[in-house]
Amino acid sequence: MRAIIPAAGFGTRLKPHTFSLPKVLLNVGGKPILGHIIDKLLSEQIYNATFVVGYLGEKIVEYVRKYYPELNSSFVTQEIALGLGHAIQVAV
């Protein structure tokens, strides 16, 4: 099984926190939101994930590769933000 993690949004409503950090890397409970998501995937024995990135996507790639090397991860870029459905379409 492969999870699709849409993480391409701008985080407009979370500015100024998202000027230099994508919203999925904002800390909640001492850990980035994305860390909580990946931890849940791994606890459910899902080791394959495709991340749809966009705004500041390189920071997401760095985070996943650094902190979750055991995850078989791939990354696709949503060049134009056309919503969640489009993000899923880009991933498949």
C-alpha cells in the first residue's frame, strides 16, 4: 500500500508562520505536523508514501529524508495549485 500525502499548499491563513516554512512543517505538540502523519503511517505498517509538494517543497523533501530514511518516499511537484483533487491526480 502507498499513501499519498498532499503537502503543496501555501498556508495562506497561517501567515506569517508560513513565510519561510511550509505548513506541514509547523510544530504541533513538539513535532512538525508531517512528523505526526508519518509516525501514524509507520505505526500502521505503511512504508511507502508519495508526497505532493509545491511551495517550499525542498524543505519537505529534506525533512522526510533526514528524519524518516526508513520510509520509501517519492516526491512529485504540483506546479500549479489547483486544489486537493488535482494534487491527488498529480500523485497517481
